[in-house]
Amino acid sequence: MQGDVTAVVLAGGQGERFRPYTEIIPKPMIPVGNNEKPVLELVVKWLRRHGVSRIVFLVNYKWRYIYNYFGDGSRFDVSITYSIDEEGGYSNTGGAILKAYRDGLIKGRALIWYGDILAPLDVPDLLRYHSGAGSDLTLVVTNRYRVPVGVVKVDNDYNVVEMREKPELDINATIGVAVAELRVFSEGLERELGRDFDFMGNLVPWLINNGYRVKAYIYSGEWFDVGSLERYKKLDMEWVTRVFDQEPNALSPASPRPGTM
């Protein structure tokens, strides 16, 4: 039981890259897998399976759809509370997290999870690594990343001398999951960044530049970003069902134990 952790799930975006479907339902409620469960339900079940039962949904766009489906979370054996973006001037991913903190909804450390990310992470291992490293913020990052476009090499005369279609590069990429100590939400953060800022694009660089300890947890398993219709069409629905939509006692480990840095 991860009793000192609150899962903070970002589920408030308008899902513009999923239109026209998100004109009817919010993006985190898009059905996936053979059983057509909402992405957000599979995230909740994965968290519960790993002992995280206290969850805050950061919502805005069509938030009542999410609330009417999940309620207080008791149907899924978790406790769910809701923080509505833009109330009090808070907006964007970073502002939404800060608002939930200011409202006292985050207890212990925060396990931040973007609501369109499916990743069979070993959550207890991630939390142990974060704690053992004495980290203020730990980002889950890949050990390699396949870029979605072709990559070329050009010589000094602008001749294309090499072409690689959608190569897998030896780079670390964030996957939309992180662990944060509540001390990162200091008064200085709001003074400098305000109430409308991006978590990855603004908050993380601010923490690094202000001397906070930001660590990387290297993840080598499968993961999917269900962030656009194009990516949705490439989603392996069999994999989703096999990994996320099974009873806990029927599961074998979903992915290799990730290395850490």
C-alpha cells in the first residue's frame, strides 16, 4: 500500500488532436483495448493494482463526463477527488497541479500521471528509487526513443548523404509520469511562474535552474501516448487488453524491470 502517495492525474485538456470525437467526450475517456474501456479507467486500475488508492483528477473540459463515470472512485476501490482547472486563475498542466496542492488535495508525495499515457510501470520501484535518491522531482524517461519522422544527414553542400526512416535514437525522452515532493511547490514558484504554466516546459526547467534535485528514472518497457487520433490508430489493442485489462491475480509481470540512473 502506497499510503504516503497521491496520484495526480491530468485529465483536463480539450483533446484538439482527437476532434471530432472529443466534441462529445473528453480525451481521457476515449475507449481502448478489446473491451473498449476508457484510457483513464485503465490508468486508475494500474495505480490501484500497485497500491495507490488516493487519486486526484485534474479536470476541466467536459469534466462532468469523467465525474459521472468515476464518482468518488469506490467502484474501483480507490478514493477520487476532483480539481477543476482555471478556478482561481490556475490553468495549464503546471497551474492545475499547483492549484490541487494549494487546495490541500495532495497528501504525501505526488505521483503525476498524464491521463493519456499507458505505461506498465513498476510503480513501487519508481517510488523507492525516488525516495532513495533523495530527489525533489523524478522524471520517468525512456532509455531510447523512436522518432515519428525520417531523419537525414546533410553534408556541407546540402546533399542528403544518409536517410533513416523513423529511427530509434539513443536519447532519453519523458513519457508523462513523474514523482514530486510537495516542497517543489514553494511560494517562489508561483511568484516567478504565476498560475498559468506548463509542467514539463516551465516547471521542470525552473526546478533545475533553482538548484532542486531532479533525477531520471530510466524505463525500458513499452508505453503508449494516446494523445492524438494518429497515435490512437497505431495503438496495439491486444497489448492494451493483455497488460491493463486483466484481473490482478491473473497477471504476470508486464514489462522488464527498468534500469535506473
